[in-house]
Amino acid sequence: AAAAPAVHTLVADATDPAAMAEALAQVRADAGRPLDVAVGTVSHERHDDALALDAAALRASVEGTAGAALALAQPAARQMVDAGRPGRIVLIGSLHATLAFPGTAGYNTAEAALLALARSLARDLLRHRIAVNVVEPGWILTSGERRFHTPERLAAAAAAHPWGRLGTVEDVAAAVAFLASPAAEYVTGTTLRVDGGMSLAMTELPGGTA
């Protein structure tokens, strides 16, 4: 059997460009080679109605989502460029980027900013053969969702979901693995939705677009 890959855990502020650059430099030193793939999974989610959202909350949402993506992508891309080798950057986005969910004005805006950033990165990194793509999950059953919703709410959502269940972290991981694989060598600047058709049938879910 193949040996399990080594795992290194580093602690850093994901929104601090200097801290992220230092962390990725340490990854390179530990691995003895530059990055091939970087995956950004950070977002700042809070639930504010548009009339209640203030400028500070909006800044926090954008900085904790698009800002964190940039803090990872820039030093990762620089390692790849300096090494003169192609690479992959995959950012985890959200359906909120293009669907205006109610009560999450800041998060909707932040995810839209992340999507625009990913396409901008993809465009500017074309000449370096660094692909940048977004995985856009739908309703995924995570510990975070369990904090936001009751078990009854999640069970009702799963029953009403067009695919018959909520998504899993494994569903999202499979999409990331594809975009990081040789099979996706010609894919960049795109969004891969992993939502089981949720975005196609929003009105059928409990509460419609809620």
C-alpha cells in the first residue's frame, strides 16, 4: 500500500498576507520543493439583513473571505512562478456568490468578491500556466451548519433537497481533487458547482431561498 502523505499543521492568521507568506514558505522548506496546489477554504459568514448590515460588518465579511483568498493565492502563485512551473489554486466559494440569499447580505457580497477575485487571478496567471478555479458548494452538512440550524431544520432540508440529501465534505473534496488533478490541466477561470441541483430548484427547499 502507498504510504500516507505527510501532514504538517501550521497556525497563522488566514487574513494576514505576511503570516500566510511565512506559513507557505515554511511549507516549502519542509517539503523541499515549491507548492503544486493550494486550496483556500476560509470564509467569514455572519447573518445580517441588508438593512442591518453596517460598513464594519461588510468589511469583515469581505476581508475574511476574498481577503483570505488573496492572502493565500499570492504567495502560492509566487512560489510557482519563481520555480518556473505550472500549478493549481482552488478556492472554495459558495452559491451565495450569485444567488442573493436573504439575511446574509455581507456574506453574499463577500462570496461575489471571491468569485471576481478568482477570475482575475486566473486571467493574470494565464501566462504562467497557473490555473485558478472555484468550487461552489451548495448546502453541505458541516459542523458550521449544525451551529446555524437545528437538527429538525437540517432533516427537513435534506428531505426537500432535489438530490434527496444534503452534500458532504467528501462531495466537495472530490471536486477539489479533480481540479487539482491532471484531468483538469486545461481548466481555469471557472466555477464547479457541487450542489446536487440545489440552485436549480431553490423554491422547493424549506423557506424557498432561505
